[in-house]
Amino acid sequence: MTGRRIVATGTFDILHPGHLFYLEESKKLGDELFVIVARDANVKHKPHPIIPEDQRLAMVAALKPVDHAMLGDQTDMFRPIEKIRPDIITIGFNQMFSEETLSRQLAERGLSPAIVRIGKFSGDDLCSSRLVVQRIITKRGHDLHHMGDQEKDH
């Protein structure tokens, strides 16, 4: 008999502590953590990923809590779930899934994993890829502007 299988999903564009928290909390719920990384073409609910899908997959696969990482299906988001047959599917605090709708869609395919929403990471304010990008733009823009001032002084 296999242990409890957990599935976590996401884009994982620019890895940050919030991603690690989500995956660590997901792993605590079972024995094997499967992570499905969104395909570039399927990310329509937020800005297009900066990091290509194969690189996002490699980064997620290298994380300590992750036992198995794979890219999602191009056309059917439930196909990997049917193959894995998880006991639990975790959802991040900010993922736009309705637990009830997801449970119903899974049941229509003969699947009945528990759906668990993982809470928000309570660390620093860089717990979203969008905020990391904003910080980079702000800091680099400031640094570049400041460097221009230094060059004028010489």
C-alpha cells in the first residue's frame, strides 16, 4: 500500500518564501508530495510567467519538500490528477479555486480527494511573485538613477 499522496499546484514563477511555505505545509499532510507546475500557455489568470515552464519545473523539483514535480496538461487540468489519484489536493491561500466546484468536478471523474486550503505565509512582504517584481523594478530603477548621478559627478 502506498502512503498518502498530496497534490499541490501553481505557477511558481519567481520562487519566494510563500511558495516554500505552501509546499512545506502541503507535505505535512501526507507522505508523497506531487507538484503540478502550470504550463506557460495555461497561465491566463495573471501576468504571463517571466521564467519559462521548464525552468520553473526544475526549480520546483529541486525543493526539499517535493517528491515529484511535473508540468500540467496542456488541455485538461484534471489529467495529471487522474494519474496521481491523490488523497488530498492543496490550494494556496490566493489561488482562485472554489473548493466546492473543484470537489464536484473531481467527483464527476470518479475522484474524491480532500481539498485543503493552505493559509497565508506570515513572513515578509515578498510572498508573491508580483511583489518581488515590483521590488526589483523599484530598487533597480533607483539604483540606475543613482548611478547616473554618480557618473555626472566624475
